[in-house]
Amino acid sequence: MRVVGGIIGLGLGLAYAFFSAYFFGAMPAGTSVAALAPIVGPLAPFLAPVLILLQVVATAIAMPLAGAMLVWLLVTLLLTWAIYAIANAIYVASAAFTASSSIPAVTPLAPPAGEQFFLGIMIGAAAGINAVFWLLAGQLPRTSFTPPYVAWNFILALTALIPFLAVVAAISLSRVYQTFVGWFGILMPYSWLATGVGLLLFIITLPIALGQSGAAALRFDFTTATVELSINLSAISGFSGGFSLGNFTFLMPGPAMQTPFNAPGLSSHETGHTLNTAVLGGAFLWVNAIDENLPGRIGRNSWGEMLAESHFPRPGFPYSPLWTA
Ligand SMILES: [Zn+2]
């Protein structure tokens, strides 16, 4: 079912990204909805209300392009969250969920088909969005999406097929494949919605962390291409634990929190999020971060947490078998 969802998701992701590109390209000049018709054909009547709504909001925010990007981000997050919530509900209700968090551990059960279908949708959509982002980068500063694209960018667009292969369970479970996913995640434009913020936070906090703990604050995981920084920010936050921002992960309050990258523990859980971001996109990570922290929520039962936990599952933590069966 994951493969079926993946193929449908790939189509949806390509369509969504192309539509978004049209929206961005047309917005600063002030577009007419009629101009949309020849591009989306019979879908125009259905998409027109969406475009009008987006235009109204973007126009209201004085800065057209920045406004449009904000609206796009919001819409993308909401769509991602809708799929996230459905898959989350299906998985938590399944016997596989109960079995995955049992102590002592029991034989893993097959995950429910519905959850796997939506997992495929998310992986496929992210691959489609990554591919289109690369294609478009190949013809900047033009904003239309008419061929030909720059050959180099076409090749880069094809690299989105590497994370897409995670729709095949036998492939996603391979440690060798996971290493490719981690490294290729850096090349995925959609991942930079998370990794970009991670890089910024890393640059700001690196001197502080090095001052506190020296070189012990900094580690690099070659198996997922993740930079891990251990830092004490108790002056502004009492948070203890870890969080991921794409290919950058952060542990608090210091190096004592570090665990091996290839065994169950906090560090490998966070690099599980790195892999998630590469195949599911940056929006997925932000939805994960919000969802797991909602009031009354059991964080570890949030779908993104269970997918990350499958990297190296800890006893008693539920997981959905994306990275380990
Ligand atoms: Zn987590």
C-alpha cells in the first residue's frame, strides 16, 4: 500500500508544486484567475476559488511575494497536518502500535494498510515537490515553468528519486540506503525548510556550545550526514532532551545527553528525524514539532515521533516500521 500511495503522492506533489510555482510567478504582477485556465484545464473552476482566496490574503499583507510565501507555507502545513492526523489516528488504533511499544518486546506486527498508504502519499508528495523546486531553480529568474530546463537542474531534480525509493519497505529498512537518504537529504530543497533553520541556529549557537564543552559539544554522524550540537541554554530555556532541524540536531543541556548513533537512544532518535525530513519534507518536521507538543498530547504517540523512533527503537517507545521492521 505504501507504493500505491507513493505513486499517487508523487503525482499530487508534482501538481501541487507546479501550481504553487504558477501562484508565485503570477502574484507580484497581479494575476487574473482567467490566466489559470489554459494551464490547469478542466480543473480551473475548482482551483479558482483557492487562487482568489490566496490572492486576497497575499494582497492584504502589503508585501506580495513575502505574503504569498507565507500563505503557501500555511497551506502546505495544513495539508500536511491533515494527512499526518489521519495516518496518526489509524496507526494508534492498530495492533501494530500496541505491539511496538510492548515490554518485553514482541514480534513486530505488519503496520495497517491505511497508515502505509498515507506514508506513501507523504513520501511521494515530498519527492514531487523536491523535483519541481530543482526544475524551477534551473530557469531563474524566469518564473514560468515552461521547458526547456537547464540540464544540470534536470539531473538534480532526478535525485529526488533517491528519497522516493523509501516507498518500498524492503529498501527503506536498509542501513546502506538510509545513509544515501541522509546525504541526499542535503540536496533536497524541501528539506531546507527545516535544515535552513537548523544551519542558522547552528551558526548562532556553535560558539556558545564550544565555550561550554569544547570539542565534545560537536559530533558528526556519517551514517545520516547529521551535525549534532550539545548545548546548555538554561538561561533562556529549561528544556532537556533533543530536537532535530533537518541535517542538524541539538541536544540539551550538554554532551552527557549523547548516545551512540547506531544504537537505541536520544541521538539516533534525532537522526531518525533527519531521515524523516529527507523523505517526507521540511513541512512534515514542523507539523511533527507542533503536533507532539499540543496540550494533552502524548508526544511519543505523534506519528512523526513513531517514524523517527523506528530508526533504532527503544524499549517501550511505540514506533512505525519505516527505518526498522
Ligand atoms: Zn522526536
